[in-house]
Amino acid sequence: MRSMHKEPTAQQAKDIKVIARFTEVWCAGQLHSNQQQITVYPGMQPLTLCPECAAFLEYAAKKRLHCPLEAEKPTCRRCRIHCYAPQQRTLVKQIMAWSGKRMILRGRLDYLWHYFF
């Protein structure tokens, strides 16, 4: 994954970590092949993702970093501006729903907020 040009704010870093974790659970659960260790940005723990999931995560991180509503950032589900392309929007819904259920069942109750909101 290419390194980001812009250093994320604390909230952006938190949001990117959440989507990164959901994407990693999705990728492992869907048994994607050719997984590699990648780093989204310096200081973040490496993730194990296939090239397709890594490309999606790079797309999602880029969109989060360039969000035009940074000052009033709602959750993406409740946002009035949908910056994801239709295909990626469908994919992120699948990733969040599938991974969210598994993470909650594993005891990650802190992700409950992201699953419902």
C-alpha cells in the first residue's frame, strides 16, 4: 500500500483503524488468497490483506482523509454526502455487516457503536 501524503488527525486515525480492522476480518473470513502484510500509515499496526482488500482499504482511507465534512463529521451511514462510488459503497456495507457480527460475537463490544450507527 502506498503511504499517505497527509498525516491523519486523531479522529481520522481512529476511523481508519476501525475500517481497517473490519476489512482484515472480512478478508480472512472470506478466505481471500495472496494475503500480505501492509501498513496503512506509519504508526499503525500492519494488517494481513489480499491485494483486492488492500486496494479497497486504501480507497476508504483516502476518502476518509479528504472528507469535506471534517468539522461536523457524521458516521458515513448518516452522511448527506456519499463520497464512495456505488460499487465501494455496496462493498463497505457488506464488510461492515459481515465483520461487525463476528467481532461482536468475539467480544468486541466497542465496535457495537459502528455496527449500529
